[in-house]
Amino acid sequence: MRNKLKSIFILIVLFCINSYGQVKISGVVVDEQNQSIPFANIVFGGSTIGTVSDENGKFYLESDNNYTQIEVSFLGFQNKKLPIKSRDFNLTIVLVEEAAQLGEVFIYAGKVKKKGNPAIAILEKVWARKRQNGIYLFDQYQYEKYEKLEFDMNNVDSTFMKKKLFKGMEFIFEEIDTSNITGKAFLPIFINESVYNSYGRNKGGKKLREDLIANKNSGFNSNQNVIAFIKDLYVEYNVYDSYIKIFDKSFVSPISKTAGVSTYNYVLSDSAFIDNKWCYNIIYYPRRKGELTFKGDFWVNDTTFAIKDINMKVNKSANINWVKDIYIEQEFDVLNDSIFLLKRDYMMSDFSINKKEKSKGLYGKRTTMYKNYEFNKPKEDNFYAKESNIYEESIYNKTNDYWSLNRQEKLNENELGIYKMLDTLTTVPKFKRLYNLVSILGSGYIEFNNFDYGPIFSTFGKNDVEGWRIRVGGRTFLGGNEPWRLQAYTAYGLKDNQFKYGVSGKWMLEPKSRLTIGAGNRRDIEQIGVSLTTTNDVLGRSFASSSLFSSGDNSKLTSINLSNVFMSVEPKQNLELRLGASYRTLKSASPDTFNLDYWVDEAQTIKKSDVVQSEIDFSIKYTPNRKTIGYGVERNEVSSTYSTLFLNYSRGIKGVIDSDFNYEKIQFYYKQPILIGGFGRMFTTFEVGKTFGEAPLGLLNVVPGNQSYFTIDNTYSLLDYYEFVTDTYASIHVEHSFNGRFLSRIPLLRKLNLREIVGVKSVWGEISDKNRALNASNINYLAPNKPYIEYNVGIGNIFKVFRLDFSWRGNYRDVPNANNFAIKGAFGFHF
């Protein structure tokens, strides 16, 4: 989340740059009683270039052609033609009701009847033929794709430009552009361009391969967080699908067969020739407020019933944070007089703290162009399995001549000026200071040339053993794509008067397969047993060992000395194989209240209080559909909505460097996010594991408790640390967010945009008699032989950033000192 916040902070601070359309107009459409008319048609005279007024009757329209007239229409009102100037803003257009038809005409601002509606009849033919158009008709297809991602600062006015913040940086305002969607002035501050060769197959199992041919960034070239954030915003979608997934949310498509008619009103508005094809124009708008829906119009061909053009604008009352507007356009080309192929896909989002008309924010834009379609050129199965080498330097070093030839849409003067403007901006001392400030707030690190100090949020902590804890640390940073990285920290406890430290390093030997080696050592105090699936992360330290965030007893802490070495490789994208070896010693950090003692002999006469263990481990991690940015030893993730499968095998070897135990441990972890149409998103997590052989408390699987005030993933909110101890376990967590589907229908709650969350967690486990007999600690082993169950109900999106969870036990309620009910919260940045 910090990376995303950093990205947004950076984009907002970098308010960064005259091409004018021939005609720009805006205004409002009203009736004779001065009541606004939503969803009215406004079209330039003699053209099909137009727009639809919003729910408040407001509109903006722009064209490069020199039009002198517009025509405004809405069912039940007389069409109105009026002359316009090249710059005609704040128009008030009054439509008059058609008196001759007042007895039989419906004013389509509310619900529209389905029966006998010609728009519905046309939609039924679209649904029947949606798989008989475009690339679905061919066994194989290929095309060239050009993608442009852009961010702009919007609502720039003279007052804003005169702020002291920009003193010394006034040159960034030399050229300002205007949005042809909203009419707002904006400054382009970031562009990322890509060229792809795409190959697909429909027959014999759907496959798609995309080879990145060229990539170019302007602005934030080295800031992988910003690029990752922008990439995460825009995913592929298909208007023929029932739901269109944007910002991890499912919007009902206006072409949806399953949910369209129950969600939208449809009105047949017009018909005209477009590219020599006769087409029908259908206006649609949502039946209810607060849902994830669009409004707009689309043109449908009268013979193939394929979509020729479609405009989609998100309803402003939709339950989505930080986004004031979303606008989508898709244009389709005609092949052989019958087949419609996607030609241009444009999406614009208006990001803002609130949804007020004059609030300043950022435009995020994606333009995707397609050309040179070819069909039925057979490819072998292994062709689609191969992956292009995205680390090839030539991809990122294309000449200006190359880009001039391969851009399917030319950059305007402002976009081209970003390259020069940001090069100049990075030399301005004031800009550097601003950039450093927001970078610190976002990432938690302070940048010093090739070294980052931090994370600053871990500088202070407190627990029962160390008292107040002071920590300093840092990492190397050479731009974000370096093949190696070193990290280190040291900490000191004012109560135990002891220094702690950690150091690690890794080096990527071969970028294509990501062959990497690494090693590290850490001596510190931590709360073990806060995760069922264990790892040997040298620098990982849970905040569970800090009483700043804890409730109840916080004294069951462990002193750990961990060293490890590893080698990892990715033979296939998103498939990581890792082989490692570790050596650790464990002992209680507070022996007066907690210990890890175990019996050395069968007669139980000799105890040992520390654990010494050597271990080798092998793991497989698969994250299908995960997208990353960058090509260094560390990369940033583009999206979090991917599944994760993790399988780990480890073996403890007795006698190696005085190691105490022989055992084998196998663990499996699976996490799957599921978008369920208009019913929100579900997360499911499943874990199983077993330890073969004898092992003491410090090496067993402790069911993770949560003695903090916050909701923490994959822990049990009502369990204390060490309440359940197992050597064999199975755990499942299911949580579903309805994204406000029900609360948005309650009038008094609708405007709060609250979101409902429900969940259930359960864990089963057992512990062998041999491991029970081994135990000499003051922890009484209790395994959940009867599965432990926990339920929670939550309200999310409180003030857009807070979530409140109410949890209660389903069983084990009579256990001594059991927490049967708890209220916990969590902060988060979510759309």
C-alpha cells in the first residue's frame, strides 16, 4: 500500500505541460421549468460526433473540425438546433415538450419499460451474435498493438499557477491543454508508450502471447512505484462480457446479457450511416444510484448487430473512492463488410480526493490502438508457451525515428514536450526537495544518492522485553533495476541494553531466468508463531513484537539468531524455484514468564532451554497472472489480484553444527481472489502442513493469534499467541466484500458509500504423543482436534480509509481466559 500512496503523492506534487480543437462548447440542457434533462443527445450538426448530458444535464463537446451548429434532442421534446461559436461555454439549452404527443410520450428520465422496447429487441440480436464477430470467428489471429499510458494534472487555473509552491518552476505552465471529454485544463506529466506483437488462438484451447517490441517512458523513468501504480489501473476488458473489471471492481457492462436489462434503461435514440454502414444509436443509463454502472450510448450495425462505437461513463454516485469520473470509448473497424474488429480503445479516469466539480486531481489515460490484423496463420502449441525476453536492452532504446513510424496515434505538442520539461524540472532544487519529501512519506525511506535510509516507520517500537526500541537501517539503491542489493539494520533496547542487527544481500546472476543467489544473518527479538507457513526471511520482523500495537500479554518473545543462504530461479514466468539452507538458534527472550524448554532424555530428567537447528529447504512458488514492473533483482508488483500457490519442503539435520533434531516438514499454501460479477470480491486462503519426526515448541506450527488492535491477514483475531500448537494442521479463511451492494440501497446510508464484509475462518490440527512428551515448556499444548471456527462481520470504506471488524468465536468459548468477541480496525487505500 505504501508504494501506491507514494505513487499518488508523487503524481499530485509533480503538477507538470497549444493545441486547441477548432470547436469547444459546454453547458446544461433544461426543460421549460428549468429542470435539468439528463442523458440528452448533443451532436455537431451534420456529423455523428456528439455526447450525452450527465445526470445533472451538463455536457462538454469538442472537435477539431470547424462546426457552427449543434442539434440537441431527447425523447418527448422537440429537437433543437442552434448556432455556436468556436469557444462557446456555459450554454443553457431549453428544450420544449412536444405538445402533440403529450398524451402518449414517456419522458425517459426514470425507468423504461422492457416490453415492446425496440432498444431491447436490438440488444437481443447483439447477444445472439456476440460470438460471431471479430477475432472469435478465426482459429488463429495476430495484430500489432500500440499502448499509451498518460497522467495529467487537471483543473489548472491562474490562481493555482500563482501558488508559492511553484515559484522557480513556472516554466511547467508554458503550455496547457484541454480535455475533449470534460473541458478542463490539464498538464501532461507522464507518458509510457509500448509496442507489442500479439498472437492468439481460439481453437484447441484459448491462448494469447504478447511480445513487447518497444517501450519508452517520459517522466519518472526510474520511479518503478509510479509506473507500477499506473499499470495496475488499466486492465484488459471486453464490452461484450457481462462485467467489466476496473480498479478491482466489477461494473455491469451495458451489453451484458445476464444483468444489463435489470440494471439499465435503454432508449433507441437515432440511426445513421457510419463508415457507410447503417447503424442504430441506443442511449442507456442506470436504473438505480450507488451501483457500479455506466451511462452513455452505443451504435449497432443493422446487419451483423456488432457494436460499431460505444461510450461509457461511470455514474458519479457509484461506490468507488478517489475517482470522480471514468470514461471509456471503443471504436471498431469493418473488415470485408461484415467483421468488426477493435481499432481504438480509450479510457480516462479523473482521480480526486472528492467528487466536487472544481476539485483538482489527476487524469489517468490509456489509449490502445490495433492494426495489421492477420488470420488463420497456424502456429505450433509451443509457440504460445514461449515468452519474449523483456530484458532485451534494445526494447528500451528505440530511436525517435522508430517511434515516429510505429506510433499508431501521434503525440501532440504537449505530450512531446514532457521529455524536455521533466529533464529540466529534475535540475530544479525546489523540485528535488518536494520529490524527496513525498518519496519519504510514500516508501518510508530517505534517499541519499545510492543509499536509502529507513524504513523510518520502524525507528521506534516498544515491547515487554526491550522496553523502548530504537532502530536504524538502510539499503543500496542504484535506480531500481540494479542486479544486486544489500540491506542492513541495527537496533537497541533501552530495557535489556542489547544491540540487535540484521544484514542480507542478493545478486541476480542471469536476468532472463532470474538466477539469483543470496545470504544473510539476523540476531533479534521477535514474536514467532504469527504465521502457519514459515519462511527463512532474514530481515522479516512482525510488528506483533511491538506492544505499541498489542493488547494483552506481550511477553512470549524469542531471541533468534538466523543465518541462511539460498539460490532461486524462474524457469517460467511467475514460477520460482528456491533451494536454501539455514542455521538458527532459538531461546526465550523473557525466561521468567515464558520458555521453550524441552526434555533431552526419555526419562525426562534433563531439560534444554535453547534450540540449535540446521535445515535445508526447497520451495516452489507459482503466481499465475501476476504482473511486475522493472527488471532488477527486486521488482514491484503491478497487481495484487492474482492467485498464489506455495509448496515448501524442509528437513532438519541433527548433528550438523551441533543441530538438535531430525525432522521433515511439508507445507502448502493457496490464496485465490475471486471477482463475483456484481456481488463483489472474495478472498480464499487454504493452508495445510505436517511435521514428521520430533520437534520442540520453537519448531512446531503455532496457530497464529492476533493480540493487536488491528485486523491482520491470515491470523485469528480472537486467539492469543501459543493458544493452539500443532504439528499437523489444515486452515481455511474465506472473506467476501460486497462492495456496498446492499448498503447502497438504503437511502440514509447510500451517500456514505459503506461496504459490507463477511468472513469465516477455521483451523483443524493435532499434535503427536511424541511431541507432547518432548514438551518441558510452560506452554500447555492444546491442538484444535475439533476445528476452531471464527466469524466476522465488517463495515469497510469508513471515511474511505478505515475498516471496522466485529469477530466472535464459534466454539472453544469455555477455554480459560478466552476472548469470545473483539472489535478490530484496519487502515487501507482502496478504490
